[in-house]
Amino acid sequence: IEFLVGRGHLDQVVIAHDVCHRWRFGRFGGNGYGHILANMVPRMRARGFSSEDIDVILVENPARALTFA
């Protein structure tokens, strides 16, 4: 993510997390559905991403990508 954003692709980055097996659920020892918010966002902040950058990646880009005309 940092590599892409550093090269000017902030408006094209979308991240996702798939929970497709039982062992990925939090109650079975996995990261669960909250992985991006609980683990990735703090890592992004620690690496210098601004709140605005994080909002673009987590809110604005997916909204644009999922808009069908």
C-alpha cells in the first residue's frame, strides 16, 4: 500500500480482507472481520498515513469502485 501511495496511486488503492474459513474467525483464533480496522489501520498510521489518506483508501475509493451507473 505504501509503495503504491508513494507513487501517486492513492485514488486507486482498495484493500479487502476475506474470511472464508472457520479458522479465520476471531473465535477460532483468526483475525476476524475487524482485521483491517484493528490491525492494518494502526500499521498505516505508524507508517505515516494521514487520516485523510486512510479515509480515501477505506471509504472514498470503495464507494467509487462500487458505484454502478
